Amino acid sequence: MSIATASDFEIAPVPARLLLLPLAAAIACVALADWLFWDWQTIGVSLALFLGALGVVAVFINGARAPKNTQIVIGAAFVIGLLAVVEDCSDLSRTVAELATALFVIIMTAPEASSWPRNLLEAVTLPFRGPFQLIGDLFGALRRMKSWTPNWLGSLVAWIVPLCVFAVFLALFAQANPLIENTLMQIDLRAFLNLFNLWRIAFWLMMACITWPLIRRRLRRKPVRESEPRAAVATQTSDLDFLLGTRAMLRSLILFNALFALQSGLDLTYLWGGANLPDGMSHAQYAHRGAYPLIATALLAAGFVLIAMRPGGPSQQSRLIRPLVLLWVGQNILLVISSIFRLDLYVAAYSLTYLRFAAFIWMVLVAIGLVLILIQIELKKSNRWLLSANAISLVLALYACCFINLPYLVASYNVQHSQEIAGAGPKLDLCYLGSLGPQAEPALRPHLKQIPALEHVISRGRNANHRLGYHENWRGWGFRTWRLERYLANNPYTPPNPDQSGKG
């Protein structure tokens, strides 16, 4: 008994005419989903009706190949699974009904019996494979429509990836940069958008991607060994190379470099150069908007670079793509450095927290990963080398964090950069300081005279220390705890005198 691998699910070219019936069935299922679910606040028996119809339609389109006894058993299990969502539509019952539907279609249409782990794995991964399978089937069919496909179709398809990913990057930059957002907001698209409900179209696409792997099942066929035609097969262009070929990569990199140069130029002008921002916008607000979206942009860019420079891909043969990739990775490194600077400005304006410290570490790791991609491209290292190098940097960073006393670090930074001590910066968040626990006391105690309100924070930390029971059992001993115990023993806690505490 073995669990299937990715190679168990066939990815084969499909003639366009064979997709007509599955496409019609998918459109019907999407229309049914729109009628049952869209703009309704509750879901109940409607989900059972939809899953029942989807299961029957999928088995009809693909054909029932299982033995009669198996069909009876799995059909009964399918009905029982739908009864769960009829009884009550909860997260658990929805999961049971959806898995029952997927397993019903998989087992009914399989040409031969498979182990249950393999069937379960395929059922669980169906929603994740849906978008890729739908796109792959559609483009595979378009490529094979030789009789009437115009010659410009290949050039048109090669624009899809550049424009789609360009739109994603532009949306991320709009989130990160209010200047770009304000410019885009000035474009009046209401007249066009009034014709369509974008959320409804997104719902249709989501339902199409979910239902497609069931309606158009990819059944595994045993490979046929051939001795001679291997060279001919190796020279054929795959659908991925057609969609992400040299033309698409070249256009993508030109668009992306121009867009990233715009963002970097705005950062150099307003963030690093200190130029005056539009009225009502501070540098802290400008920095806050881009700290995290720009990291998401860099990660997406890194993934695109790995696809563009994949081993054996057509982009490796182009003299123009390689320098554009190197330029783009360099711009991404600058983008990450800008994100770190943005986060530093944000922390200076709103104080340090655990999550913001973790974001610093994460950004540094992303910058290291981009540098490693540059090294990989220049030295022509394998993806395995890149994965190993990133894993080593991650392990080292996590191991180093084990020795950082974060409560002390956060408390020390926030107090020293607070408005009460430095005369500028944010006011102390005493509630958050109190949540840091007793490890923060060594950082707070030296500032008691300047900030008497810290007495309450220290008292709260001392109470937490007693509740932890450090002295009760040697099994709870730790070096950092031992150091804290020594500090607490040398600095005994004296409750404040209510008569002398005043109103502060």
C-alpha cells in the first residue's frame, strides 16, 4: 500500500473537441452554484444539492468504471456523507460531505482499484490542483487547434503571464505606496466596473477551479517504453514553456523592472531622501504602508525568478533574459532593504513588539535568500543547493533567536525610545510592558525614578514570577531563569507605600 506521488496524476494533452462536454458541464455547475449560494447569507441543504449534482454530473461525464459492488457501496457512502450536511451545515459536516463527493467521483471513475491513502490524497489535493489543471487543459487545447488557430495566438498567450503578474505587483505596490494608490484611485473605472460584479466573477472562477478536477478527471495511464523516439520527445515544447517561454519572460522582466524602478525611485525620493510628502501624509504612514506588502512582493518575485531560470527552460538560452533577471533580483534586494528601513521607521513611531522583531528577522532572511538566488544564477548552482543554503540560513537564524531575551530587548528599546525618556517617540504602553513578564524587570527598574508608573508593571511581573514557581522543581531550571532569579534576589521587591506614592 503506497501513497500516490505527483506523477500518479496524469498531465496529458487534450484535444479541444473533447473539452466541449466537460466545459459545458462545468458552466452548468457554476450556474447552479451561483443560484444556490451567491448573495445568500446562510448555507444548508443547498450545499447538499450542489454536491449531489456535482457528483452525478462528474460521474456521467467521466463514465463509471468501478465494479457494480463497489458502485453500490460508494454510492451509499456518498448519500450518507450528504446527509451530514443536511442535518447541520457545520465546518465538520461540510468537510465530510465534500470528501464524500470527491471520493465518490474518484472511485467510481477509476479504471482500476487503488489504495485508500492514494484516493484520500487525491481527494484532499483536488481544490489545490484545480486552477493549474483548468489553465493547463485550456491552453493545451488551444495549442492543438491547428486547423483554425491563427498564428498570432502564441504571441497573444505570451502576454498573459507578464500582464497578470504585472497587475499583481501593481496591486501590491498600491498597498505599499500611497502615492501609487492615489494615482490609481484617480482613474475612474466605475463606468466599466458597473457592467460587472468583480466579486461575483471571482466566485464563478473559484467554483470553476474547484469543480473542474472532478468533471475532467485525469486518469493515470501506464507509460509505454520506447527505445528510439526519446530524442524527438525531448525536443517538443511543453505547455509550461509555451506559456512561460522566452517571449513571455522577456516581456515580463521588462515590465517588472520598470515597475520596480518606479517604486525604488519613490522610496529613494521620499523615504531615503526625505522629500516632502503630499498634505496629510507623514513619513511614518508612508513607511507603515509598505513594510509588509513589499516583502510579499519580493517573495513573489523570487518565485518568478526560479520559474524563469528553471533548468532546461527556454530562458536559459536567451542573452537578454539573464541580465534582466540579475537586474530585477538586485532591485528586489533594494526593495527588501527599503522594507527594513520602513519597518525601522514604523517601530520608531509605534514602539517594538514581538511580531515586529520577528518581521525584522524575516526580512533579513528574505534578503539573504535573494542574494543566494544571485549566487545560484552566477555560479549555475542547482535548486537543491539553493534550498539547502536557505534552510541553513533559516536554522542559524532560529538558533540565534533562542539566545535572545526578547522581553528584555523589547522592554529596553521601548523605554529608552519612549516619549517619557527620550522626549520624542511614542508613549509607553504600560499594558503591553506588563504582559512581557518578569524577564523585562531588569530593563525597567533603572528607569523607576523617571517613570514612577513602571512600579505597577514591575509588581505585575513579580507576581507572574511567583506564579511560575521557579523554585519548586529542578526540572524547570534554565540558565536565563537562573540569571533572573539572581537579579531578583539581589534586588528585593519593596511594595510602594500608599501614603507616599502620590497620585502618579
